[in-house]
Amino acid sequence: MYGWIWRKLPGNAAIKAAISLLLILGVVYALFQYVFPWAEPLLPFNDVTVDQ
Amino acid sequence: MVASTDQEERADDSPAPAPRRRSRRGRVLTAISVFGELLITGGLVLGLFVVYSLWWTNVLADREAKKQGNEVRETWEESGSGPGELDTKGGVGFLHVPAMGERDILVKKGTSTKDLNDGTAGYYTEPVKSALPQDDKGNFSLAAHRDGHGAKFHNIHKLKNGDSIVFESKDKWYVYKVYAKLPETSKYNVSVLSAVPKESGKKKAGRYITLTTCTPIYTSKHRYIVWGELERVEKVDSERTPPAELG
């Protein structure tokens, strides 16, 4: 999978590495900004109140 | 020229059967390696989620709490030193708990996830309506996060009987003393919020404070409860000199 992406990226190894880094940063950003805030309330780690 | 390169390519392609045999085995290997890479990816994502929950939400919440806290203090200054009617919009005041290593926890109305995620503590409006510190009798009941989102009550287990909890409003310091705790109770135990919290051993109406958060650390299986009783009230002076307990 990652090998396939690596081969699909244009340019020489340095350019590929740079693009890969950007892709990784993009994915981490999307996770922190959208995915985790959405997933967090669905998980039972952070309920602090007593309730009926 | 063109024809000759075509022939060369065809010549290169000619040993076809061998790669096809390899590719059948290759496909299985590819499937296995893709599966493995997905597992690794899943592990990394879970690791990142831990980083998010325990670090990043704190960064965001502390920033937000500081901003909102400053706004409250500014409003207090602007509205002058007259006997303050309580402004509950931005927050009612600040909680200081030296034994927990926490100062200036902004206290706001309501315990919804959205409010608490701003790195603040909230006083209950449901299921049991909290009293406010200035009320003659009642229980001032609060909730805040144990982990992540500011983790304001992270060190609640460090509170011992006799430790002080100080609530700062616009014109008063309310000094409470811890007298009882419940290290583990059901999350459905709303009786801990009662005006007279019987489980803490009290039978008569008084001016109590209740802190609730989740326990054990990093999960929400149970609730941790700490009760305090009002010891004295001090007027805020022009310098906002904190009471001795916060010295």
C-alpha cells in the first residue's frame, strides 16, 4: 500500500519524501481537526458528571 | 525506428508465463502486506488519538479557559466595586484548590460536554440544580474533566480532609474545607448532589460544595466525589488580596 503510493509519487527520492511528509501532515491535521473531535464523545473516556 | 523499438519491447515482454506465475503468489503476498500496513496504520492512529486526548485537548482548553477567564475579570473591573449582582453569563467566578495544584479554574453555569471542554468547571443545573455560594443554604455542586480538555480536576485524589477549596466571586472569597470524599461511586448516584448530601455524613442543611469528576484516571467508569463545607466568607479588597489559604 505505502510502496504503491511511493511509486505513484512523481519526482526523485527527495521530492517523493517531501510530498510524503506533506501527505502525512495533512492526514494528522485531518485527524486532529475533524476525526478525533467527532469520535471522542462516542467513546466512554470523558464523562465526568453524575446523571440519571 | 519505431518498428524496431516495438520489436524490442515485445522481445522484453516475451517471457510472459514466468511473471504471471510469480504474480499469483505475489497477489497473496501483496494482500498480506496491505493488511499488515493497515494494522500498523490503525495502531498509529490510536496512538495519535491518545496524544490528542491527553495533550492536544489540554492545549486548546487551557487557551480557551484563559481567554474566557480574562473576559470575566475584565467585566468585573469594568462594572466597578459596587455590591455585585451576579453575572452568570461568562462565568460566576474562579475555583482555587491549592491541594490539587489548580488555581483560577473558571466556573460556569451548566455541565454540558461543550462547556466543560473549554477547560472550565461547571455547576450543575440538572439533574439536581446546584446552589450558589452566596445562597444561605444548599450545595454548590461542580463537575470538571479528570483528563484532557484542561483536566482541571485531574488531581482530585490528592485532596484530603481539611484541605481548602476557595471560590472567588466578584466581591467575596468563599473558603470551604474538605470534610468527606467518595473515591468511587456509580455515575447514576445523583444523591451526592443533594442540598444535604447524606452520604457525606451531613444531616442538617448547610453551605456545602461538591466536586465531581470521573475515576479511575483515563476512564469514565465511576465517579469521584469530594465534599466541603463553608468555613468563612471574606470580602474582596481593592487589591484582590487572596485569603491566607492561597498564600
